[in-house]
Amino acid sequence: MSGAPDMFTLSDDQIAIRDMARDFATAEIAPNAVAWDEAKHFPVETLRAAAALGMGGIYVREDVGGSGLSRLDAALIFEALATGCPGTAAYLSIHNMATWMIDRFGSDDQRARWVPQLATMACLASYGLTEPGAGSDAAALKTRAVRDGDHYIVDGQKQFISGAGASDIHVVMVRTGGGGPKGISTLVIPADTPGLSFGANEKKMGWNVQPTRAVIFEGVRVPVANRLGAEGEGFKIAMAGLDGGRLNIGACSLGGAQAALDKALAYMRERKAFGQRLDAFQALQFRLADMATELEVARTFLWRAAAALDAKAPDATKLCAMAKRVATDTGFTVANDALQLHGGYGYLADYGIEKIVRDLRVHQILEGTNEIMRLIVARTLIG
Ligand SMILES: Cc1cc2nc3c(=O)[nH]c(=O)nc-3n(C[C@H](O)[C@H](O)[C@H](O)COP(=O)(O)OP(=O)(O)OC[C@H]3O[C@@H](n4cnc5c(N)ncnc54)[C@H](O)[C@@H]3O)c2cc1C
């Protein structure tokens, strides 16, 4: 674990980690991002190459193949990767979240069984919480797991599952008890278990580099040995995963927006109107200054929330919700402004800007919508 010497200065290790991820994004991801989006190609081999550099289990313990890094390190990595393609970085974020849940809440046997293959990404993971009738109100989920000897029989449906159809392991929240959050447990379910099937790959506005499918469970027999933690602890486990997931998604928004701002700067240096370069118009210079400032504000606050999660601070969940809301709203606005600064060319796929805007839009919706982020913060204020 590499801690920052102070809150606002990265250590030499952290700079090296960030540069490694940035170089990988520049060489392996960015040149392909527009084509992958167009072809709806899920770049599994590239993800495995990222895992070979330690990015498959970033904040997972080293005895099972993880990198043992901090949440702040992870935020640096996801921002850097997302400069190449936010959708690719975001799938890696979900994989890391599910892998961490097994490492953090699994027994030694469960950790040894699943985490090493997840850390190398020989196996890919998905996170299954949302259902057709339970999104924001996730504790209303209905997928049932009924005990039958040393197995559970699982019936129900998960909706919008990232990676589904390509991933090997599903970390799924199911109802083993009564209504509400205390009746929920977490099961690790291999994708090839009989009775598990998938809906069609959803047609989406963005995130086309990764599949999104419904996951259907019909009489799926899952060993009780695949349950993480005790019965009834599943909602707590799911929410713990999301604290870090929200930081990562926020970081992906920052990376996408930074790439969009950099593209706008380069474009405005070349493009002329009314006899001068676009970057000579003071109105546009002020816009650029605001974009850079808003991004830096969001980034600085996201690091603060990551440091709080690393320190297991009592207000870490609130800070992660604040950071997710600020970073994803800012990221979308900055990317959309960068598109505007490209004029009509920003709307063309070849310039790579419209893809970033489409990818970042969903970050305001998933891992808890930004309305739900406000709900989490408001609860801490009002009680
Ligand atoms: C591309 C994509 C990938 C996804 N990947 C995953 C995944 O891998 N795993 C997974 O489990 N889920 C995933 N999701 C699901 C995502 O987390 C949910 O879509 C999200 O939580 C919102 O749920 P919902 O769509 O049911 O919207 P609803 O809950 O129906 O919300 C509709 C609107 O009402 C608002 N709203 C709801 N309740 C309140 C309230 N109390 N106060 C104020 N406003 C409220 C919401 O903010 C939203 O604007 C993904 C979604 C998408 C689009």
C-alpha cells in the first residue's frame, strides 16, 4: 500500500502507478476505443493485459494474487485508464469491485478458490444487484434463494448486468430471508451453472465496449459453500462494494473528461474562425479555464473521499456518495462542453468526443443514481 505523504501530493510510487496506467491506456486502449465502440467489441484480451500489470485485483490482498494497493491508488489508475476509454475502464472497475467483495468477505477457502483467477482475469466477474422491479430501491430485490440441504435453489432475474454473457463468475444478491435489507445474502454463482441464462445484449447509448444483459435464474443450484459472509449480510456486503465502486466510476468520469478537454485544447489550437485560432477567443479561454478548474475540484475531492475509505473513516460512505455525484456530473458537463468547442466535428464519431459524452452519461445513473447519492448525503444530515 502506498500512502500519500500528504493529502495533496502524490508519492513517487503513486506517480509511477498512474503513469503505468496512463501509458497502457495511450498505447493499448485509446487507439482502438472508437472502433471497439462501433463494433460493440468487449476487449477481453486488453483487460487481461491490464491484469498482467496488476490491475485485475487492485485493492485485493497479495496472498491471493492481488496488488494490495489503496483506494487512492485505484482512483489514479481508473482515471488514467479512462483517458483511453471510459467504458473499458468502467468494466474493469466493476470486476475489481466484485473481486474485492470475495477477498474482503470470503473465507480463506473462498478467497483461494476464486480470487487468483480473478486477479489475472483468467476469469471475469459481474456484480448482480439490480432487478427489473428493484433499481434504486435495491433492498426490495426479489430473487429468491431457498435452502435445500447443502445447496440453495435460486429463482429470479437480475437486470442490466455489466459483463454478463462474457463473465465467468457472478456475485449476486439474493433473498434468503424476509423482506428488506436484512433478508438478503450474497452468493458467488459460476456463469455455467445449469439453469442460469442471459437476456439479449442491450442496445445502449454508450458503454458499447462491454455487454449489458439480464441474468435469469431458473432453479439454479448453488452450494451453500458459495455464500459470502452469513445469511442476511448480503446487503451490507453489496453496499460496501459500492463505496469503492462509486469512487472508481467517478475516477472514470474524470479520465474521460480530461481526455475530452485535452482533445478540445488540441483542436482549438488548429481551428480558425473570424481570422483567428479558436483558443484566442477570450470567451472560449474562460470556458477552458472553468472546465479545468471544475475537473480539478472534483479530482481533489475524490482523492479526499478515497483517503477516507482507506482510513475506514466513519463518514466514508457519505464522502464516496458526494464524490460520485460531483465527479460524474462534472465529468459529463466538461465532456459535453468539449464537444461543443469542436463545433460540428464534435458530433462526428471519428473525433472520439461524442463517444466520451455517451459513455459518461451513464455514470450519472449507475452504481446508484445521482439522486440516490443525494439521498445518502441527506440522510446523514437529517437522520
Ligand atoms: C449500462 C448499465 C449498466 C449497469 N450495470 C449494472 C451492474 O453491473 N450491476 C447491477 O446490479 N446494476 C447495474 N446497472 C443498474 C443501475 O445501477 C440502475 O439502473 C440504477 O441503480 C437505477 O435503477 P433503475 O434503472 O431501476 O431506476 P429507478 O430506480 O426506477 O429510478 C428512476 C428515476 O427515479 C429516481 N429515483 C428513484 N428513487 C428515488 C428517490 N427515493 N428519490 C429521488 N429520486 C429517486 C432515480 O434517481 C431515477 O432518476 C446498470 C445500468 C446501466 C444503464
